[in-house]
Amino acid sequence: MLTNPLTKTKSWTPEQRRAIEEINTSMAVLAGAGSGKTDVLTHRIARILQENGGDLSQILAITFTEKAAWEMRERIHPLLTKE
């Protein structure tokens, strides 16, 4: 069984939960530094892949920094592995 992206982090704000749960639409995640944007995006991508059986190469996630892009790459894999 794959991990549940919503349970990987203990507490989500209502806005973060909405960004993760609403997977059938495009969405921009805008927030300040340290607010959890990268975490929300990685969990959203994992949920899309798990629920829709999508291909990672068909998902576009844009970040403002190369560091955030690398962090997303590193964080997605554990979310997609079996428990």
C-alpha cells in the first residue's frame, strides 16, 4: 500500500489541505518563506500520481529557486514508496 500524502505531515492549514486534496484542477500555491509551499506541492504531486495513476513526466511544478526544485525531487520519492 502506498503512503497517504495527507498523513505524512501532522497538521495542515485548511488552505494547504485544499491545495493537496483538489487534484483535478490546476492550482498556484503562493505563500511566504517557510510556510510549507514545497511540502504542499510535493504532497499534491504524490496524491495526483497515486489517485490518477499519472506519470511524473507529465506534471509541471515551477519553483522560484533551484534549491526548492531539488527539495521537491528529494521529497516526492518517499511519498510514492510502499509503507
